[in-house]
Amino acid sequence: MVALCERCGSVFDIEKQRQKSKRRKARRPPALRILADEPLHLAFRTNFRLDKSENFTTSFILSGVFSMVAVLMAGLYLENEVPIVLPLVFAIMACAALYSLATIVYNQTHIRVDADSIRVARRPLPSLTRERQLELDDVDAFSADETAASQREGYDTPRFNVWAHYAYGGRKLVSGDLTEDYADYVASALNRNLAPEDHASAARLREKQLADETASGAPDKAANESEGAR
């Protein structure tokens, strides 16, 4: 099966990508929870290596620095050397950094599949990361691919992204920075959840393009034949 990009006219072989995804072993990791089958709802943690997470490292350092400064300023305030606003400001900043740290460590990634969309969110603690929504219209397959950084740096534990492949040739990120077993299972579960009519979208696009090409080529052919007759 191929997919046609209506913007550039290129044809992509997504059947090969789908078969590759099916060949992967998709055993469910013990820590990945299936909260519901209909509609599909998956929940799992992505903080596999906190020491490799830039967000975690930054929040950890800032929380420590702001906490120490807040304590120092509180001592100076008790000695009437600084106004109370300074320890309060640094205390608020320390709390914000600690809360960010908590969302990284405690929150889980939730993937919910509705009839026409996929919603990806970090819960249960509210965070600045907004819930993402991907439309399922013309989604033909999902795949798990190793990240460019993982390939380039040769991670001891390779990292993968789960992508949604669209019939027009584009793709959108579903969930990123997963270990291989998590990424494989998520992609496999999403592929099983696709409706049969969704798989046929690429074929419909290709048939439409061929029909358009035939219709647009007919006048040109007739004109050429007319010129040849002259």
C-alpha cells in the first residue's frame, strides 16, 4: 500500500512501515497499564533515566539553589537586614522548581483514543505541558522509530518515538523518548485500534490522484494528436 502526498505528489510506501511494525514483538511491559480497552486508554511512566533528563537536572539544581537562598534570606530577615519580600520571592521560586520536579518524577503519560482523535497528556498533577490532540482522519499506521539523538550518541538504552503516519505522507509525534519495549507496545496497540476504513485511506488517495492525472492528461493528449495530424 502506498500513500500519496497531495502537496508534492510524492508516493510513500507505508505498507512496508506497517509490516515492519507488525514484525516487532509487542509484549506489554509490566509497568504499562491498560486502563480501558474501549476506548483504548494507556498509562505509563517515561522517567526511565532521570539522570539523563535535562528537565529533571535543571529543576533539581534550581530547587536546591532557590531553597538555600530562601533559607539564607530568611536568616537575614530575622536579623532585620533584608525585607521580608526577598525570602518570600525565593521561597516561591523554590516551590515552583520543586513542583516541576514532582511532575517529572510522579506524573505518567496517558494516551486516550477516541473515535476520531488521540489525546496525550501528563497526569495526575497539573503541569505546564498542554494536552496534545491528534486527529485520526487519514492516519494509516503507527510506528516506533529510534530517535536521531539515540542513534547519534549510541545510548546504552536506545530511545524511540511513536509516530502516527498519515495517508498524505506526513507524520506526527504521538509520544517520545520511550524505551524500545514501551514504544513497540504503544505502536502495536494503536495499530490494532485503527478501524479497517482508516487503513484504506491511502488507497483512496492514490485512486483519486490517478483519476485526476487521467482527467488532466486527456486534453493534453488530444491536443498533441491534433497537432500531429496537422
